[in-house]
Amino acid sequence: MHPPRAAAAGRTASPTTARLINDRLALQLLQSEGPLTAGQLKSLTGLSRPTVADLVERLQEAGLITVVGESGAQRRGPNARLYGIVADRAHLVGLDLRTHSATVAVADLLGRVRAEHTVLIDPDGAPDTAVATALAAVDKALAAAGAHAPHTVAVGAPGLVDPATGRFGGTDWIPSWHVGLVGALRARTGVPVLLENEVNLAAIAEQRDGAAHDRDTFVLLWLGQGTGAAVVLDGTLRRGASGGTGEIGFLPVPGTGALPSASGCDGGFHSLAGSAAICALAAEHGMPYGAAVDPKGADAPSPGTGAHEPPSDTGAPTEASPTEAPPAESLVRSAVAAGDAGAAFLDALAARIALGVAAVCAVLDPGCVVLGGEIGRGGGAALADRVAGHLARLSPLRTDVRAGAVGGRAVLLGAVLAARDAAQNELFGAAGPGVSPRP
């Protein structure tokens, strides 16, 4: 949907401000609607013909738009010229960092991915070697996209990110090569490098192109190796004072027999809905794959690390196996496919997830909760509907529970969108509405 005409600059704005507002509006229209003629820009913005002519000339001189074709029956003359954004005006890099891998995507100014590359990382190897491997992956992806250098880089990683500094907080809990890579990117490229928690980036992707596309307020509950959440209120991503908004793995819940601590989330919601707990629950319901998995959750993540989900849709390695889906995801998918035979397991899992969702709803009343990560994706509507049923019995607040729609590339796509927003905010002028990346 294109922005309303009322968004165009009014008579009260200074000439400079009016030009910036009108330019931004025209560029947003060209992005959302595709190539347009000057006449179509006039109609959609409500601006006068001379004002549109001036902004078209101005944006062409800035190298932001160009003639991309002609429109109309006769397809000739100035009025038939179609203007489009120069997509190659800037190249963007998005990275999805995991314990054992790094995935890089290079996109143009419109956010269209031009190249993608994944490399395996030995987490027990030298950090410098891991950093060099990841940097080489960035270079390879840039070369494949025909780009010499990035305009903006956005990195998604597990861990707390300090909203004030844009740097990792609590680095004792994250791979040292993640810290080294972000530092190396900032030192080497000389361009903006945005660092964001992976679940927050997945929420951006779900809001722009996924299950929450029609919501300004929602919570993404990430169910993967561990658990996490991202909170979007009135269109704005909320990170909290220390970047810890959404550390739901530490939520005390009934049924775990213990309480979480400052150094680990065992005994919290993680112990009910993390990957190891799901495998143990499957074993209790007679699903053989889960019986072989250690139910004690030795892989319980520390603060800021719980959401890790392998991007299985890209062929990148998972934490469980280089080629197979993680055990918990496979179990959930099998239960969904089994129909009545898997119903009891799915109901029990949904009851556990609903405890976390109910707590979120009691505090935030988001109206919509999206189940993301490998478990949310694997369970689909069958799991989401069951969670909604249990939630309705726990909470008086009406809440729509949906399965995530972006898939295994949510973090990577969110990183590309964050980089695109930052680049466009610089090149297009003042930032428009929506979920913004950290400056």
C-alpha cells in the first residue's frame, strides 16, 4: 500500500524540509509500487506537476533514480518515462552468525539478495582463523554480487547487544570469534556495521514479509535450540535498558522443579520449551527419536544465547548435524505428519509453550504472538492453534497465535532489511515510519 497523499510536505514546512519530505515520499512510492511515471507520482503524492518535475530532476542528479522504461500505448515522450530506484546505488551485507557457521547475503538498495554464501566454522579452533574464514565469505559474496564494497553491514548474532553502544554485552556467553568478526568488519570496511540480536532481526523479517505483516504490535516467540523473544510495540522494536528484552528462557514457570539463575536458564521456561526438553517430552510420548537425546539439557544456553536456530532452508549447517534438521524440529514435524498419533505430544508441547505466552500477554498484551524458530516453523498451524487453545484457558486477553512464515532464513533476511533501512535512511533523507535498526 502506498503512503497517503497527506504525507507530502505541507505549506508550513521550510523549503528545504519540504524537499526532503517530498523526495523521501517519492522514493518510498518507487520502492513499494515499482517504476512510476511523473504523472503517477503526481497522482499518488498529491504534489503539483512542477514540484514532481523538480524532485525527479533532483533525484536523478543524486543518482538515486533513473529512467527504466516507458509506459502507455504509444510509449514515447517525457510523460511516458518510467522512473525507478537505482538498485546498484548501494550494496548491503547481512550476516547470520551461528556457533558453527556464518551465512552472508549481499543485497542491492531495494533489499533484493544478489548473492549468498555459507561457511562452516570450527568453534574449537583459533578465533583468528574463524574471523578470517568469515571475512573471506563476505568477500566471496560481494564478488559474486558484482560489488566492490558494502555501503552498510548488519550482523545478527546470539547474545545481548547494548542498545547504547551497539556492542555485545556479557561476552563471556558468546563465541569469541563473533566479537572478533564484528570488530574486524568495523575496522576493515569503514562503513556502518549494525549489530543486532538474532531474534530481533527475525522479528523485523516477520513484520515486513511474514506472519506479522499486518501488525504494529506483536511478540515473536523463538523456539529453537533454546528460547527467546522479540517485542515490537507500535511499530518499534523494543530492546530494553541492557538489550535483554525477550530473554524469556529465564522466566520462572511451574513444572520445572527449579528456578533459573543469573548464570543460566535451567529451571526457567527454557527447561520446558528448549530443544532438549522437547526431545525428552517426545520420549515420554513414545517417539523413539527423542528417547536417544539427553533430557537434562546440557546445552542450556546462558543469557542472550538461547534462541539459536540453524538456517536449514539455506543448506547451512545445524547445531545437530551438518545436513539434517535438529532432532526437536524433526520430532515436531513427524508429530504433525502423524495426525492423531502425534496429537498427545503436540498438545503437551503446546501446553508448555502457552505458559510462556501467557506470561508475555499478561505484561504486554500484544494481541499477536508469532511462533518462530525451528519448532514454530516445524509445528506450523497445528502447533499454533493448540497453543492458542491453551492460552485462551490461561488468559482473558484475546491473543492471535500464528506460526512464523519467513522460514529458516528469518535472521538473515532481517539483517538485510536492517541494512537496507539504514542505507536508505542515509541516502533518502529523514527516516520514515516502521521498525528501525539501531543507529
